[in-house]
Amino acid sequence: MQEPRSKLYKVDAINLRTSKVGEADKIIVLFSRSRGKIQAIAKGARKPKSKFGGRLEPFAYNQIMLAKAKELDIINQVETIDNFYELRIDSSKLLAGAYIVRLIDASTETGQRNEALFDLLLEALRLLKNNLNTQALIKMFEVGLTDVEGFFPVLDRCVKCGKKVTAEPKKVKFNLSLRGIVCSGCSKKVGGIEIPYRIVKIILTLKNRNPEELKSLDMSESDLPKMNLILKTYISDHIGRDIRDW
């Protein structure tokens, strides 16, 4: 006779957001390595002497024991691996971290396992904790999301005719609907957003996610509007959520 499956399971997960429910409980949205996004309830978490303490704050990376339930699974035990406290006491890091976890939440479905995306999130939080420039970190995460999820834009050739970029032009056109750059000939037919070619080079550098390259990345304030226009519009179109005002 087959043994009944245990109702308990353990995950390594990062807290994305929390909300109050009832008089003393919290609902926690987790992103785990092995099970993707999980919505669970932590009973009594808002009580002054709760056994969970501050372990269920946003950004915290924990090993969590849960019990399966008909609706929300129940958080039984939490052991902290890294609470990422540094992100909650620095306003720029807090804003960057909040944007990153919100983007993870918006772009994933409950129960959809994605180890590569979990690793990207954890890597981003660690880089942010260790004082990487917040704007570079946000752009690295956006680019990494397109790469991990399989919709990184075509940047080495014309997405329309396939013509390779052999000599670096000063400017190039990016077509959002075609998901890549277009040559001067094709842009007359399909259009595109004109951007300096240096933006293309920055995106390619961000894709590598090399910490030393990111520290020395030459990304100026003047580059951000064009990068936001491309990346945020591009991601919004893919995930079906408008993130341009986040």
C-alpha cells in the first residue's frame, strides 16, 4: 500500500510582499527556487511575540517549512538565510529592491517553477546589498529578465532582414513590435525608435551580469530615458502589465 504524501514541504524562498489578514495573521507571497511563486498564510505573525519575528519582511531570503492546505498553504517554520536588512535602511536600495520584487510578482504565475529567474532575483538583491549603483542594478535586472524568460531583443543584426551589424553606427532604430534593431533600409518600412548605438552596447554589457563590468559601466543620466522607453515598454508588452510608471 502506497504511503500517503506528507502535507509538509520545505522551500528556499524570497519574500515578495506581505499583507494583513484577520486580527493577527499575514499573507506572504514568496518566490521559491523549487516551486515558483507561493501564496501562504503565517498565523499569528502580527502578534508582538510571534515566533516569526521579522523573518517575513520583504526581501528576506529564508528556508521555510509549509503545510499544504485547501486554500492558502500555512507557514510553520522559518529559518533566515539572509534578511537583506541593508535594503530596508537605505532609501535608494529600498526603492530599487521594491521595484525588482514587484516585477517578479507581476511577471510570474503561482506555482510556475523557474530556477533561473529565482537565481537572477537572488543575484540582484546581493549586488544591491553590496552597493552596486541602483540604476545599473535595475537595468541589469530588466535585461536579465528578458534573457531568462527568452525574449531578449535581437541586437546583433536587423531583426527584419537579418543584416549583421559589422560596423558600429552612431545611431540605430529599435522596433518594439519586432523585438530588435532594424537597419536603415528596413526602418523606412517598419519604423522604430532612434537610439544611440551606445545604448545597444550597454544592454549587451548588462546581459553579461559581470559585477566588475557593472561597477565601471558608463551609463549616464541622459541614457536612462531611452533605456526606460525601450526596456519598460518592451517588458510591459511581453508580460501584459504596464510597468512604465513604476
